[in-house]
Amino acid sequence: MRIAIIGGGVSGLVSAYKLSRDHKITIYEKSAEIGGLLSSYHRENYSIEKYYHHFFSGDTSFLNLLDELNLSHKILWLMGSTGTLFNGTLYPLTTPFEILCYPHLSMIDKFRLALFTKKTKTFDLLKLDGISAEKFLTEQLGDKIFQSFFRPLLNSKFGQNAGKVSAAWVVSRVAIRSDRGPGGERLGYLDRGFSSFIRKISERITGQGGEIRTNTPVTSISGGENGWQVNGEKYDAVIATIAPGLLRETGLDIPDIPYQGAACLTMGLVRPVTQGIYWINLYDDAPFGAVIAHTCFAPRDWYGEDIVYLASYYTGAPSPDLKEKMIKDFCIKFSIREDEITWSQMSDDPYAGPLYLAGYHEKMKKVSVPGLVLAGMFSEENYPERSIEGSVRAGLRAAGEISAMADKKGVNL
Ligand SMILES: Cc1cc2nc3c(=O)[nH]c(=O)nc-3n(C[C@H](O)[C@H](O)[C@H](O)COP(=O)(O)OP(=O)(O)OC[C@H]3O[C@@H](n4cnc5c(N)ncnc54)[C@H](O)[C@@H]3O)c2cc1C
């Protein structure tokens, strides 16, 4: 069959990799390079993801895929430490001792938090979907814990929408991030970054006869069960991995799902500034919600300098001078001079992930177009949080659906 795949991010690449063995596939990617949110900057001596990334021990589909691509030897399990910036003071919150010393929660609150963390794996997420995280957490843990512990996390991830986020999202987040030992959270990363994964999977696709068209946005899709036209070219089937909002722009009548944007500033620094802490949530007001010191996670030697990300989520459009504001505020809060920043680059994607607001799951179930296979970040595999693993699984499911269609029709190439 002739198959068009819209979007060259993880999901589209995985579908293409699976299908290009038996079918003629074409990936349409609007950007100059593939990888989507997992693409990288290519500096003179190293590559670094445009948006900070790591994976988890439970990401079995992604880990199996790495194995299939002969990349398992690149998997590294590293320790991610955390902290919070509260009223100008940076508090490490990784080890049990550091948590015990944290002055903005009482011993009883810390105990309640520990019990809640243990309980998160037992909650039925679908039952929590319609309830806001704020209401649920305040009922479960009280206002003090919510304000000082969860509010910064929600603000860092959802900005102005923090108050409307679903309890299912926050509970799944706490559950997945409780793989902790005394030295921090065990997180996966690839030796020298994810660019080797993107390169390898794209080589497999083209090696199997697949075509990858970069700088080629899809502007029109039409058709149905008897065949499709994408940008005027004929296909037997189409997989769309982009947001429903973007599909609507191609002329398709599809229910919308709200997404949020992410602006991520990556900086090279001459020295470390986060006291060795990888991930810092901000309680204090700032034009960024989190500081991610990548070289407190991955070895600094790979880069020859410190790498720090500043992340900000938004709806609509980011402010035009966001980069300057971020740098200025970061320099003040982390006591570093602007001339100690060796380089900086901002990436910004208005479709960086669905907004998991209360009631999301019901909305998501209604998103479909007859005959079109959907594998975007809003799909079931990415509920209640989008991830590399979710996109791998969505890509595999989409490829499976197309293979089943081909079997039914009794066709391949
Ligand atoms: C700041 C940030 C940090 C993250 N950190 C992690 C992490 O640590 N761990 C983790 O597991 N996940 C993380 N994620 C999520 C992860 O990056 C995504 O879930 C995953 O990469 C999404 O892949 P995708 O293929 O579904 O979508 P995308 O990567 O969005 O790919 C879609 C592609 O479609 C293209 N496109 C859009 N419109 C068109 C069009 N009209 N025509 C053609 N092409 C089009 C886009 O350019 C893009 O390349 C993070 C995301 C962000 C934003």
C-alpha cells in the first residue's frame, strides 16, 4: 500500500520504521529536520536535545525498540536530583535527610506526603479524570502541602492553566516519578543524547525504501475509506501524528483538543550554578517554571561546559521578549553574569503537548476521522501524560492498524 505519514516526530518515525518493510511509505515533516520534540541542536562538538529529555525504567516499548535498533549499549541509568527555589533560597530535596530538613513543610506534612506518594499507584486514573488536581490534592493533603509542594510543580508544567489540570495527570506523575533511592530518581538517557536514536531509526526507514520529506508541511488532506489525497498526491492510507488543531488547518473536520506550547531556552555556561541539582521547580515568580541543569545529570565531559535549560509552558503565544527576560531573571536568581553564558538558543512549539485539564479523557475519546489513523500526542497511549514511550506505542499501534487494513485488502506493495 502507499501510505502517507504526517509528522516526523517519534510517533511518525516508529510507524514508518515498522511499515516501510512491507509498504511504500512517505513521511511529511514540516521542519527542516526530523525528530519533532525530540530533535537536537548540533553544536560543533556535541548534540543536545532542544527540549530536556530522559526516560523511565517502565518505558518497555521504547527500550525494546532501542534493542531492535541495536542501541541498547547506549542506555545509561543516571540519577536525577531535585530541588525547589523558595523565597530566593535553593533547597535540595533529593535525599531523605534533605527532605527532613526542608523548613516549609512540617514533619506531619512530610509523613502525609510520603504516604500519598506510596498510594498513588493504587488510584483509578479514569475516576480522577474529571476532578481538578487542586481540589483533589487539597482534600487529600491539605492546603499547605498543595501550595508549597504541588503548586510549583503544576505552575512549572501548565503555567496559567495550572488550576484546571486533572487529578489523573498529577497522580500518574507522582506514581511514575517515585522510582527513587537515597541518591535521587533513576532516569534513563542515551550516551551523548537522543540524536543517535533519531539518526538510526531514520536510516532504517530509508534503508527499507521509505521516503522522508523534510521542509514539507501537509497543507491539505482529503478522502476517506476509499483512498486519500495528501497535498494532492494519492495514498491508500494516512497516519496523522500531529495535533487535531493542526489537522483542522488542513481542511479536515475533526474535534479539537486544547494543546499548550512550550518555550525552552538551552544555555551553555562556563560554570555550574545549581549546587549540583538536576531539576529545580520554582515556587518564586519567574518567566520560567523550571530550571533543568542537564550537566548535573549527564556527564559534563561530553560537552566541555555546563548545559542548563529554562522551561516555560504557555497557551496562545509566548511573549516576544521571553528569551531576554528569562536570561535576565536567571542571572539574578542564580548569581551568574550574562558573559558567563557561552551560547543560548530558544526553541518554541505551540503544540508541545495536550492540556490535561479535568474532563480530558472524555474529550479525547471523541477525536476521530473515519478512515484516518491517528497517533498524535493526544492519543490513548499518551494518557494521562505524553511521553517518548507513549509516542512509540501510538506509532506501533498505528502501524498495526494499517497492517490489519492491508491484510483485509490482501495487499502490500
Ligand atoms: C519541554 C519538553 C520536555 C519533554 N521531556 C520529556 C521527557 O523527559 N521524557 C519523555 O518521555 N517525554 C518528554 N517530552 C515529550 C516527548 O517529547 C513527546 O511526547 C514526543 O517526542 C512526541 O512525539 P510525537 O511524534 O508524538 O510528536 P512531535 O514530536 O510533536 O512530532 C510531530 C511532528 O509533526 C510535525 N508537523 C506538525 N505539523 C505538520 C504538518 N502540517 N505537516 C507536516 N509535519 C507537521 C512537527 O514538526 C513534528 O516534527 C517532553 C516534551 C517537551 C515539550
